[in-house]
Amino acid sequence: MALVNNSKTSCNTLGNHSHSNAAYGQYTQHLQLLNSYQSNFSISDDSIITQLNDAIRYATSYSPFYIDNASWHEVDTIEAFQHLPFTSKADVKSCYPFNLLAVDFSNIIRYGESTGTSGQYSSGFVTKNDWLSNNLEVCLSWGKILSNQDILAVAVPYELTYVGADIDRVAEILNVTVVSIGTNNILCPWTRLVNLIKTYSITTLFCSPTRAIRLAQLATEAGLDPKSSTVNKIICVGEPSSSAKQKFIAESWNAKVYNHYGMTEALAVATPCEKQKLHLCSNRLFSETLSPKTGSPVPLGEMGELVFTTLNTEAMPLIRYKTGDLIRLDHEPCSCGNPHPTFTHLGREDDIFEAPDGLHHFSELDTVLFSIQGLEPYFSYTVTNNQTLSISAFHTQTNTEDKSLTAERIRTEIRKTFDIEANVSVSNNNEMLEIIDNCSKPGTAIPSSPLMSQQ
């Protein structure tokens, strides 16, 4: 990776360059930290224990939540650490607004909140060191994907979130041109983004997978063939992206598709590499993959819940934080050279269903649904209290097949693949497209929003 100055001239090393713009001074001060990230990819068990104990000692000394709980203490082994209690999402929400803040508020340079889709908000606090450490770690990843010839459209929410501002800063360090789009902005509705792609030859989109799919449809409606556009890279964030969905996006745009994974509680959790793999940010987070039912470690390759402990976080340290996200760690090291573990992000722990051969995740249903002709590439999956799987799908505008026949085709494929029965409903696409066109983030539709695709 090369960091570059503001003259659009790239450098080949991290240590031998200068920034003529004084605004970059705060970043150059952290190049030593960035180099230390590169040199500390492999960490011994003894070193991990030291870092974990440092994190525990810091949290129990400065975070009101951990000070008030005597259950967290220093350990001698990884096994002993795995017997410490978890920090749950309910804990984090109960601490709103300040009970997880471990520094004086005057040291906070950024504040964010969760979207509160469950009815409760959770706070996020970031110090300057937290922010720059995260920026620079993301640079290590994105610097292998982007160059100073790229033009990046950042089409993610900016309000009360970090991710848009984070990627703006990363792009500045890498000297990538940024077009800050946001989501559902009256000044930049979907059609304007399509025009920006044409006018400024945008090469890279940073957005949710659903937005990437819908934007390709709207580009086609506007007379721009997405496959022939200048977009050649799409970095997805904000929702899980199954292999079937990634394949669909890649084919829709004739572009490479990457995933980026973060959250309000910890900034970037995992970043993409040039091999299109997702690497855990092990320099900043100690991660565990545990059975959601037993809390015990699962073998490599098996589905488990991601649990992490922050290692260097100043503002909001977390010990054994249960993310509620299911992942599957890969067996083999990545050929990109980054030894941090790679994994597949499956989605939420509630998004599972049972079949005769065991538990499956909703993402596996995408493989079936994306293969059925005549359906919009948007699906809704739920499991009822009696463990019945329900699927909602939508006809494309040109599909004239009787909806009951389409539903039976879907049920047949689900039966063949998973040996289970499913309730399937098929509808027209109008209402579904209206919801997608008016949501800032998946699951946060704004019913009264005026931003329709017709604009």
C-alpha cells in the first residue's frame, strides 16, 4: 500500500513521503502506528494475554459500566479468559448515554448512535487515537484495492454514523477522489447518482448490497448500461452479502465486489483484501467465534457468533462483546499475505432456520432464490415461533406467470435443497421497490419520504 501526497503522486513506501498540506499532519504523526500494524500481524499467546489484561485493566479502571461490575478480572490463559462474562447488546443499550464512556467527554472527537431499529439507541464514542488508528488500519486494506486514479462514490448514511466520514478520511489519505453521496438526500437522489457516474466516470461504489442492486436497475432505466459504465469496484457495507448476492451484483455491474464490516460499537471490525476476502481487524480486536447456544468455541468452518474484545480502544472499551452476528471462519490463510483470519459474514443470529441436516442461515436461501427466473433480486425471510420458514418474493414487471405457480416453484426448490416445507408469498414489485427507494439503511424505511425513484 502506498500513502500519497496531495499532488496525485504515489509513493511506494510508507515511511518515505511527505504531505505538503498541513491538514494531513495529524495523519503523518500516526504512520509509525500504521507501520506497527504491518509488523505485528502474528502475535503469540503470551502477547495476546498481555493485551487482553491491559484491556481488562483499562476498562475496569475507567469505564463506569465495568467499574461497577466485579465479574471481569485479569487472567493467565485464553481458557480462563473464555470463562469471563459477556457484554451483551442489552448491556450496551442500558448504558445509554454515558455509562460506557471511559474518558472525559472533552477527549471525544466523534459521537455516533445505533439506528435504534429495536426501539433503543446505543451510544458510540471515539477519541482522536481511536479514530486515526481505525482510519489507518482501513488504509492497509483499501490501499490494496484503490489507487489515486479511482473516483469513489460514498453512498452510505452520514447522520449519527461513522462509516461515511471514516471512508472519506481513508480516501483522502490514499489520495482517492471522493464524491460524498449519502443516502436519501434530497440534494442527491438515486437518479442524480446515476448522472454523476456518467459525468465524472466514477470507478468505485461504497454502498449497501441492496443499494448496488437497485442502482443498477435505475441506471438501466435511465439509459446507462451498468455493465458498460466506468464502475469496476463495489465495496458493500451495512448488511450481509451472500455469495449469490455478490455474484448477482458483480454480473450486474461487470465489477469486482468486496465486503466491509463495521459497527457503531467498534468502527471497522473487518476489512476487504484484493482477493475479495474479509479479514478481521485483529490488531484492534481480539475475536472469538462461539456457539450462540452454549457460548463455547466452534471449530473452524462452522457457523458461530462473533464475540470481540477491544484491545486499544480509549473511549469505549468492550470486553467479550456479543455482536449478535453469525460468521464462518475460513480454514486456509488468505493468499493476499494478510494473516488475519478471513471469514464469511452470514448475518444476524436470529436469521437461522432448521432442516433435517441441522441449522442453516438465511443467506443460504439466496442461492435458491437468485436462481429462479422472473423474480426481483430482493427477498424477505422470516421464521415463525413454530419454526416455519416464510419467504416473500416479488415478480418482475415483465413476469406474467400466475403468482401461485411461481410460489410453488419456489417451494419445490426449497424442498429439494433443504428437505423442508416453506410458506411462500409472491407479490407485485411496486410496494417493495417503494420501500427500497425510501430507506436510508436496510430495515429503516421512511414511509413519508418524498424520495421516490421517479425523481
